[in-house]
Amino acid sequence: MSDDPLSELCIMIVDDQRAMRMIIRSLLSQVEINNVIEAEDGQQALDYLQHPANQPPDLVICDLHMANVDGLEFSNLVRRNKVPKLAGIPILILTGDSDKFMHEVTEQAGATKVLTKPISAPDLRKEIAAAIGFG
């Protein structure tokens, strides 16, 4: 058991690439965050979030470019949700896309912050802490 309050968090990873979900899960594990939910795209994540029996995660790490519902649309739909505990979930977009304009648009749509891949475990931990107000 860790003394780190972040180790108690539940994080949702939304990425259409299984390998990337595994990499993010590994990065989280390195900083003792092991309570992880995975979704293959934004629509699967929205379905999970909107199901009343599911406990919402403390934070979402989401890819930007995915089929069905991408990270931009996902962020926008979460922010517009009528349920306050869902609408307020911090969303970190983790993308290989370095287009600054796309980052700005994504943040305007509701993402808490856009991060560019690759990212180290300590840097990801720092961004999670800042997004949930522990930083």
C-alpha cells in the first residue's frame, strides 16, 4: 500500500490501439496507479460513463485520433453531460499529434490538457496530479 494519494485513483484509458493502452497502463503502474479501466474508443468510454451502475473514473487519459468518437468529440460530449460528476472529470489527451492549433481546439472543446507522446511515467504522474488538483 502506497502513501501516495494518487495510488488510490481510478484512471480510464481510452485508445483504439491495444498496444498504446498497455503502454499507458505500464506507465501508470510505474507510479503505483493500478486501478485502470480501458475503452477502445470514445463511444465505448461514453457508454461506460453513462451507465448508472458504473463508478466514474477520477481522470481519463484519451487518445486524440480514433474511429467512431475521437478525443475531441469525447471531451466535448463529457463536458456537456447533464450529470455534474461526469461533466467535471479531468481529461488528459495523450497524442502523437504535435499540431498546436489542434491542441488548442481540443482544450477549448473540454480537454483539461493535451500532452504529446512520448511521455515518461514521472511526467504523466505530474500531469495527473495537476489535473486533479494535487499538483
